[in-house]
Amino acid sequence: MKRTSRDIRTANRYEVLRQIIAESPTSRQELAAATGLSLATVATLVGELLDLRMITEVGFEDSAGGRPRGLVAVNASGGALIGVDIAETYVHVELFDLALNVLARADEDMRPGESRPEQVVGHVAAAVGSVVAQAGVEAARVLGVGVSVPGQVDRDTGIAEYAPNWDWHDVPLLDLLAEHIAYPLHLDNPLRACAVAELWFGAARGRGDAVVVNLGTGVGAGLALGGGLHRGVSNSAGEWGHTTLVLDGRLCHCGNHGCVETYVGAPGIMQNLRELSPRSVLLHPEDQTATIDALAAAVAESDPVALKVVRDTARYLGAGIADLVNLLNPEVVVLSSWVAARLGEPLLEEVRQAVARHALRRPLAATEIVLSPIPTDPVSLGAATFALEGALQSVGQRAVKRTHARSRTAPPS
Ligand SMILES: [Zn+2]
């Protein structure tokens, strides 16, 4: 697919705002140096962002002799963004200001079996209503809502095409949500949400090629290649969780056997524990979160069973990550999402050793493996970033009929 001049302009706009959010206040000259764009291009893009009230002028920089340089900074109160993280076991929603500070949070638990689209939509609508009320922002200031849902999604039509853990097929999720939520909506999945969060705010910022390994109930790899999100031709790149790790191995929801996910996703880790110690007190049948929490606590106490489970899981994970390292030669591999956050350093250490046993020397030497440095939920941050990107994309094409985002005028119910 050919990149149009509008695509390039949009990418440049992202780059300039990303830099301003990271380094406020800053000058046009510093922005040009940091982004590699010409001063004239930066000046135009800064002008657009000022018109949108996403940034503001904040005085002048002291300069030795020469003309004083005008400084700009992100206008935190210039708008609000909402990120929705729909997972298999919970809905987590955060409302951010434009500097991407969290102003409000809401959580809804999803009980096992509670996976019908209308149930999920009900939880999302309740949580979105809650964060807007908590933060006390005017509806008009909400620039958009990014929604991350597991599985394959068509972001142009807003359809959740396939969610293996719920057996969803072609669910018109954005249309269902638009019946309850009045803001522009943007749909994508957690792989890309985590990748875009790392790209804008985390370990992939300023890196050319990064792989964001998402370890939750489901597993996948968000790919940031050449400094931008890699989606593939039909928005499904990164389904590494469903690549084969063990021939004729464990049965996966997707119908295949031996997928990476069946060994290193939360249910896979539970199975690793069950095979090692079927009656372990760490095992909370039917409760992934409780089991992973119990494992993390037991590892901290040097419990031998828990240590062995983390090591076994890291062996599988390391072999799979070594494939990614050999295939993509990334600068950084980021371990992200809730399972990685909870198992933390002990898992990271074991994974580094396991990757070193499997990967080729040259790509391995160039790759750093780290935990996500994002202190909050990376999926809702990434989802909110999609809403921010959507708002930036619509600059200069306001009159053009929107195809990527739905917007309704009715107030939220
Ligand atoms: Zn699979």
C-alpha cells in the first residue's frame, strides 16, 4: 500500500505531538532536531496543534544573544481521552487529560461465562459513564474513546471479527457501543494498544524496531517496525500467540494444537502448575487472576513449586521470543500486560536466560529484553492513544465524512 502525502503528514503530526508530550515545554527548533523534520514543517504542524488547543505557547526560552525561541507545551486541559481495556476477566476504563495523566478510573469484573456482547457492552457503558462523572469533564471536551478488545478486529467497520476465548464471530461492537456512548469511538485490539502505548510513552519510544509481547489471558506480539505500528495487510499482524510451539501439543481455542498461548497465557501457566503439582494450594481453579497473584506471592517467598512454574513458563516463552528475535531483529522486546506485570523481575530474568539459549548471537546481541516501564495499564493508555491519533487524523478533514470513527450527537445514557 502506498503512503499518501496525507498519511505522511498525519505521521509527522503524531511525531511532533509525541515529542511535545514527552518534553514539554519545548521549542520548534528542539522539535525539528528531535524529529528530523524541517523547521518549516514543524512550524506548520505546531500551528495546527495550537489551533486545536492541544498545545499552548508558554513564553520564551533564554537564549545567549540570538532571537528568543518561543516555547510550546501540551495543553493538558485542552481535551480528555478515554481508553477502554476489555479483557476476558474484566473491563478497565481510564480517562486521561491531553498530557495522558489519568484523571479517573473505573473497573467492572466479568464473571466466568459472562461473555455475551450485550453484557460486555453494558460493562463498558457503565465504566465510561463513571469516569466522565468522576472527572467532571464536559462531554464536549471528550475527544474520543479508544476501545481494545481481544482477538481480530476490523477497525474500519468497528467489527470484532473473531475472539477465540469468547467464540465471538463478527460482532458489530462499535455500533452496539454507539447506542450508549456519544463520543467518537475507535476499535482495535490489545496487541496494538500495548505496542502504541510503548511507542508513544514507553520502552519503544525513539526505537526503530520493537516487539511488545503481550502476556495476559491471550498472548500476542505488537510490532512497531520502522518507528511505526505494523498492522499487516488485514490488521492482524502479531498473532504470535497462535504460532506453533509444540507439535501436537495442547489444544488451543483457535482449533490448533501447541500454540504459544497454550503454554504462556494465564490459563497455560495454570496448566503448567497443574501438571507440576495437581493439588497445589496456589491453584485457584476457574480464577486466573487469583492463581497468577498466588504464584507471584509464592515466588517472592522462594516457594520451590512457584519458582519451577515460572522457570517452565519462561522456557516456553524464551523459545517463542527467540523466534521473534531471529525473525525481526528488534532493538527491544518489551514484556507487557497483566501477567508480565505481576510475575515481574523473576519472570524477566528466566526469560532472558531462555532467549539466550535459543536465539542467534547477532540478533540477540542487539536486543534488549525489558518489562514495560508504563506504570499504569498499558492497554487503556494505548486505547486512549488511538483516540488521540483519531483526533489528530481528523485535522484538516473535518468536513470529510468520517469512516474510521463513529460519532453520535445523543448524550450518553
Ligand atoms: Zn491457537
